[in-house]
Amino acid sequence: MSGRQRALLGAGITLMLAGGLVLAWAVAVGQAELSLFLIVPVVHGTGAFTALSILLIFVGFVVTFISLSFGTVSELDGTPQEGGRKEWGGVILIGPIPIIFGSGRSLRGTWPLLALAIISSLLLLMFILAVVL
């Protein structure tokens, strides 16, 4: 990992931690409330501390993602690659919808279809339970 990557990764983690501390302060002084929706934490509030904490956490995620995108796979896991082409890819979940991108062979086979089937069945189950209850 290069020096620039380490600096960006450290800055991203520091921003996320600072956002968490500001959020804890906002909850302590009554400007924000935390709750859970299924397993997703939800923050709502009206104060400036709440807005600042959300902004810090979001910017921390972006900076961390940028720092990790600078390196190659071989740099991140420490295994040397000999010849061949480098593969990359990932999955982004926007709500219940998975967006699969990349050039990796593992992203082309049955794994993305299996993930989509699991997420779709969980969504269907959630809607059925919501109607019944």
C-alpha cells in the first residue's frame, strides 16, 4: 500500500470515527434520535450536530472507498500476480437492488444470480409478512 493510500485510508477512518462521536454527542444533547429499521440504523434529528455527523460519516465512506480503489488486488492482499490480466469488480446494494460490476470471473457465474434470488425472496417474504401482520 502506498503512502498516499495509507493517508487517505487513515483520513477516511478518522472522518467516520469523528462523525460517530459527533452523532453520539447529538444524541446525548437531544438533537438526534437513533432507531433500527430491521437491521439498518436510522438517524433522525433537527440539530446542526446531526447534519455534521452525517456529513462526516458520508465523506469518510467516500474517502475510504477512494483510497481502496487506488490499489490493485495484488497490492491489497499481498499476493504477487504473475502475468495475466488483473480482475476487479464488486457489488453495490442500493436498497434491495444489487448492482454488479467488474471484470472478475466470479462475478459472471451463478453467485450474482444466487444473491439476486436470495434478496428477491427476502423482499417477497417481507412484503407478505407486512400484509399479513
